[in-house]
Amino acid sequence: MTTKTRTAGFYNLFILIVSMSLQGVAQSAGAQRLEKMPVDLETDYALSALPPHLRNNATVYLLDPQKGYYVGHKGSNGYICFISRTEWEWAEFRDDVCTPISYDAEGARAIFPVYMAVAAMRASGKYNAEQIKDTIKHRILTGVYKAPAKPGISYMLAPVMRVYPGNPDVKVPITVSMPHYMLYAPYMTTENTRYKPGTDGLTVTNPANSILGDGKGPFGYVIVPANDKEAAIIVAEGKSLMDRLAAYRAYFAYSAYYKTGSGSAHHH
């Protein structure tokens, strides 16, 4: 093999490596990038998390995929609502997680800043999903983010949602209809949520426990599903919204209704 031939071979190999690296960067950027939802649809979907009597005067946060959350409508009753598109505990970027969440004033003060930070970090393009998880974990451990200081409620009454089913080990989201209420239960341990090992006990959620240790997550909840009658009303009144969502993205269409009381489909 001549020197010229070897040089040409090394050059071609170099070009191949660079090309593969650029493809990897492009794929990573593509996975990180979120599409902006139509404002009217995003607003109505976010508001669907709340009971109807709280919607008119609630603050609605919308997501700018290039910057993070911003105020789409300024309310006056202390309640906020938004669409969660990134769950930090799962340490991955997807474009098909879409969960309407609302908080009262205490949740808006103590919990929503985590969602704001995660959205801003993802939008910046400076962090991968694992780095965001580590950053939020560090901020919790150092006291930047603290548990709610008093009892409160998060409404998740949307007629349909796209969520992770269970703990962060399960990476594939599902589409469900499971309207429910969430009562703040910071630092709740598994042992204290049931009569004894083997019984069902309370329906609780705190995915940070799987990262920080049982009973160490400040953002736990007791989940109270809407009963069958109430859930049926929510779905009936939300049919037009559900049709709009399914027309926007096919993954919003669902074929199975999750019975109230299961809690297994919740994003946490």
C-alpha cells in the first residue's frame, strides 16, 4: 500500500467518523426539541386540569420550546395550570409526554419551579436528560427546592393524558383517561401508606423516592381518583377537547379507560 493510498484511506475514515458524530448530535438535538402546541389547544388542555369554577381566574402557563414556560393568561385566584412535557425523574427527552397539571398557591410556590427549571434547561440545549435529573436531585438535596409548607391540592382532572405508567424504570408512555385529585404528601414512606406489607393501602406517588431513597422525596402525593360517575361527566364534557387532541396527535386517542382507584397510570 502506497503512502498516497494510506492517506486517502485515513481521510475517508476520518470523514466517516465525523459524519457519524454529526448524525449522533443531530439525533440528540432532534430528541431534545419539542414542537410548540397551538396556543388555543394548549390553553384549553391546560385549563382542563382544573374544575370548571376555577378556570376563568387561573393563571395559564404555556411552553415556548425555545425558552421554557411563560404566562399565557394571568389569573387572580392563586391557581395555576400548565402542560408537563418533561418529567425529570425519567431522565429522557420525549416529544409524546403531555400531561395537564394544576396547583393551588402553595404548589405553585413550592413545586412548579421544578417544572419551570426543567423546561428551561431542556429548551436551552445545554443539558442532556441525565444532567437535568442530576441537577434537580442536587437542588433538592441542597435545599433549593423544598416540600410544600402546608396541605394543598393539585387537580389533574383532564379527560385524557399522556403519561408514564408507574415508576421511572418504565420508559414507554401511555394514553389514559384517569381524572384525579392529588393531595400533597411530602416524604411519605411506602410503609406508612398501607395496613401492612401485601395490602394495597393508599394510592400514593413519589417518583423521586426511587432516586433519593424511600421517604426522601419532597413532592409526594396521595392520589384520589374521581369516582366513576364524576369521571364519566368529565369525559363527556371533554369530548370536544379530546377530539381536537386526537386530531392534533394520534397518540392522544385511547382505547381503554382506566377505572378509578387504580392509580397505576399516573405520571408519577
